[in-house]
Amino acid sequence: MVNVGIIGVGLVGSELINQLTAQISRRSLPLPLKIVALANSKVQLLSNTNYDAIDLDGWKKRLISHGVSTDLSAFTTYLAKSPDVAVVVDNTSNQDVVDFYPEFIKAGLHIVTPNKKAFSGDLGFYKKIVDLAREKKVLIYHESTVGAGLPVINTLKDLVGTGDEIVKIEGIFSGTLSYLFNSFSPTEETAGDTKTFSDIVRIAKENGYTEPDPRDDLNGVDVARKVVILGRLAGIDLSLDTLPVENMVPEPLRAVASADEFLTKLPDCDDHFDQLKKAAQNNNKVLRYVGAVDPVNGKSSVSLLSLSTSHPFASLKGSDNIIAFTTKRFPNPLIIQGAGAGAAVTAFGIFSDLIKIAERTSS
Amino acid sequence: MVNVGIIGVGLVGSELINQLTAQISRRSLPLPLKIVALANSKVQLLSNTNYDAIDLDGWKKRLISHGVSTDLSAFTTYLAKSPDVAVVVDNTSNQDVVDFYPEFIKAGLHIVTPNKKAFSGDLGFYKKIVDLAREKKVLIYHESTVGAGLPVINTLKDLVGTGDEIVKIEGIFSGTLSYLFNSFSPTEETAGDTKTFSDIVRIAKENGYTEPDPRDDLNGVDVARKVVILGRLAGIDLSLDTLPVENMVPEPLRAVASADEFLTKLPDCDDHFDQLKKAAQNNNKVLRYVGAVDPVNGKSSVSLLSLSTSHPFASLKGSDNIIAFTTKRFPNPLIIQGAGAGAAVTAFGIFSDLIKIAERTSS
């Protein structure tokens, strides 16, 4: 039996609870797991000293009515005293939860998370938690930090662990930017349907495909975090401070105060994006925003590239991600593609990691 | 520490030993593994009662000079007495090793294998070993049975284990047939380079890309085995006896005695294949040999299909495999592609499974 404590019960956390309860009610869980602690940024709910499963029927109301003020120290102590293996699931994107990881690990708690900050932030902190986890025999699984539930992190760990040589990792790592450029610069243009870049950004924002301020997608920082995560797993000490990242927010719009003002002024920059697109088109190419880990030449980067229409990244659909691993054993790359964003597939990756922890601690 | 006994030391087994020794000598093995037993169909070499690692420098000569007649009972008993976790790696494609799986499991030995026979053969036997393994808490990992080291089996287990609904699994599961049809029916024909089907088969055979008798590829049985394996993991009781499989060996050539005679007579059938190809071309399509698991409509099959040139399977390169999982969470499919045959990538899949067993038994 594995006791699970969940921090963060928004979209992804709620979906994870739904997926877990569905498998439990179908009696289809490969290995037994139960939720014994729930927390959001304000309140937390810990089960009793028998570590009975929290009744998940109506958990949202009970968290509010029975919860006490969130206190991650108390949350940690409670899970650490569990007679069974215990796992913390961090569904937030908050640095203050990440700051607590060393305490989780010291208490013997395994960690599963889609939160990119621990793995893409300060390099010293990253190495500290990796070393601490090894020392304490604690597992930290974070499949959903890159490509949501697509098997990206696991595949890279398998390649590295078995001694393959990573020649290059390239990918389209942002569902939002995938959507924006697949729409703006398609492989085959439909006559009469040529929207401007600002049109596409506005529509994407209206449909909830972007961050509240689309500049948080267009600045490339989210993609950079994913490149840093993969680079570190591939054995190179990448850092957000030094990785070259092409910021696609036009210079004059970076200092603009609000998202609304940004969207109002973005049409002024449509010519710029249109010229890039036309230049690509004239060479039978399309625009794609690509992250690359390059251990051989030390040229890891995040940038807007012009790719041939026959390139595997060119024909991507919708908001799919794609990741290509070129290695000594896979000179023709191993490619993984599919939905890389959204609550269902992110929760799927977290849930898969939880089952792996249960497997790896139950023999 | 995990003690490993290897059965089958041909191309794949030798490559696995090379990959393992390279990681050991680099001190880069994520978790400790050592080889304590080796066997081929004739002789076996067991280490001492301390279960010291076999010295792998010159193991081929030592297996011959110090080996005794292969006796899988003695092999099993030796590994079962290991004070540490022990794993049998079956690198053969032999039914007689598979017949021994129940003995391995009863002895508490974990199993890793690229051998498809246990998972695609008799359904009763398959269910028996799955149940026995659950009862004995023994792990059976077989990533390399489908798509070699591509993360196909693991991904499917994750999808099923977390409660996703499998709508369809489709793929090009044979490196040989991928190569034959990618060459014969490309998305863009190069003028003046239109080889006949029999030319392409002959060249593939000369380059060692086919089985000694190419009919063993063209009959579709190998692809059918992979479809059966995936179908059973997806929860449907497929069987080689009942799965509809399109045999691409022309009827008159099935009874021909030798591979040589088959190759000599194959040009008589070039018109047949050429007509199929031209009919596809006229509709802007290409020919691809596709295996499909179809839990929803019960129409699983293996067949030669005409696919649009924009289909993800159409633009496959060389001898790559491709697998597309369409599920409730991935309505736009999760796609994995890359080399699905060859010793290096097959051994990679086996090695990854070994590391997972080490992880899952060492906490």
C-alpha cells in the first residue's frame, strides 16, 4: 500500500483525483494506492492516525469545511509517520512548495510532480535534491514536466541509464506555441484563410489555449525550462540564465503593462511575423518554435526555426508536442508525439509515475 | 544487487553483454547488476556458490571451454538459490525456453525477454504465466517484443493501468516490411528508380534485412504476434488462430520448397504488386502493411492498406516502426516511431527492463 498526499487541487489535481477514484472504483488499480492528505495554498486536510483513505466523494466541500490552514511542515510530519510508503504529489507550479522538497526527501517521502521549477531552476538546488534523494533512497518522478504524459523523461532515462550516447534532443515542447505556429504557418495554406499572427494569438487566448498573458508563452521561458530539464538528464549542466532563448514578444511590447494592451498593440507587429513566414514559404519551409539539447556541440537553444515542409515537426497537428531523440543507437531519431498539455494527459503522467513508485516499493 | 542469468548469446545476447559491460566499466549503471549464468542451446556456464560475477572478458571462449551441457533445470535451481534478486533473460525465440517460464516463476525468478512466443502463443498458457507471476510477485518485462526498445509496451501498460480507454492501436510493426513498402511505394517517386517488388525483396535479402526465407516476413505472422501481444495487454483475448492476417506471399509460391526457388519465381508476381501500387498511386496513396488492435469494434487485423500520402505512416523512413495509440485521453493519437529492429535497439529494450527490475526490487 502506498499513501499519497496531494498538494494542489486545481485543474490537474482534480483530474488526478478523478482518474484515481475511477480506477479504484473499477478495482483496476495495478497496485494499491490511497489518498490520505490533500492541500491547496490555503487549507489542508489530513486523514486520521490510521491513515484511512480520505472519502473522495465531495472532497472539495470537505476540504473547505474540515480543512485547517496549510502548513507543509505538519503535512510532511503526518506523511512521514505513515507505516506504509508515502508519496507527495506536487501539482502546483509554486516555488514555495519546491523549497520544501529537501524536507520531503529527508522525511523519506517520494515525490511525483509536473512542477518544472525544481528541475529547471537553480542548478545547485537541483543537484542537492538529486544527491539527497539518492542518499535517502527516495524516488523523484516528474514525467509530466515535459510533454505532459508523453513518455519523454522515462525514455531519456532509459537511453542514458543503458549507456546510449545522446547526440541531440529536439522538440516542440509547448502546446500553445505548437498551435500558434501550426495555424499561422501551415504546410498547406487554405486559400482565403490566412489569418494574421495577432488574430491567431487573440483567438487562442479567447479559447483558453494561452496563459492569461500570452507573453508568458511567447517569451519562450516555459520551453527553456523543458530544455534545461532534458539537458540535465542528458548530463549537461544547462541553466535558464545562460541558455540562448529567442523571445518572440516583439521588443516594443515587452514593457507594456497589461495583457489587454499587449493584445491591442500586437497587430502593429503583424508585418514582422508575416515577413518571417513569407521568407520561409519562399523556400518551401514553415516556422516552428524548437527547443534543442545539443551535448555534442554545446549549442543547446530555443529558437524560431524555418523547417522544410517534409520535416517531421512541420506536419504536427493542433497543439501536439513532438520530441526527437537522436542517439548512437537511434541515428534515425526515436520520435514521440501527441498531446503535451491539458489536465487529462498531465494527470495521466502523474498517475503513471505514482504506479511506478508503488511497483518499485512493493516487492 | 540483482543476479542475471542469460539464455541465448547470439547477436542480441552478445550485444546486451557488451552494453552491460560498457556501463559497468564506466561505473554508470543506475543500479547494480551482475551476470552469474550464461547459456546457449548447447552449453551453459554457472558462476560459483558465492554468485560472483562471471568474468566477461573472453566469455565466448570460456563458455565453450568451461561450459557444461545446457540443463535449464540446473540453471533455474542455481539462480533460485541466489541470496539476491535473480532475473532470467531469455534472448532466444525458442518455444522450449518459453515452456520453462512456469518453472522460472515458481522459483521466484523474474523474467526479461524479447521472445514473443509466451505472449502471443496459446492463450491459456499466457494467462497461466500472468496469474502465476502475480501470485509469486514475479515481474515479467518484455518491452523488446514489440518495436524493439521503443517505449511501446511500457506506454500501453501506463495507459491501461491509469484507466485510459484504448480506442485503437495501429502500427507498422515489422522493420523488414516497413523497408520493403517504404522502398516499393514511396510518397514521392524518384524518376528512373522504380524497382519491381521482387527486386526490392531480393536486395533486402542480400543485405540481410529479411529472414533467411523472406516468406517468413511476408506471411505476416511476426506482425500478427505483435498485434496479439498488444491486444492482450489492452484487455482483448486475441489469438493467432483467429486474427485475420493478410499473407503477402502469393498463393502459388506458398508451397514452393526453398527460399531460392521462391525468389526465382517471385518476379512472376510483380504485376500483381505493381497493380496494387498503381491503384494506390492513382488515389494519391501508398501501400503500407499495418497491424491494428481494435477493442471497440472487434476488428483487429493485419493487412496491406492504401494510406493517404499525408498519413503519418506514409512518410516513414528506412526500416523504422511506428505505433499510434488512439485513446480517450489521446483522441489525436500518441505516436512513437523509430528503429524497431536490430541488435543494438533490441538489447537496449532488454537492458532498460533489467534496470527497471533492479529499481523495483531494491527499495
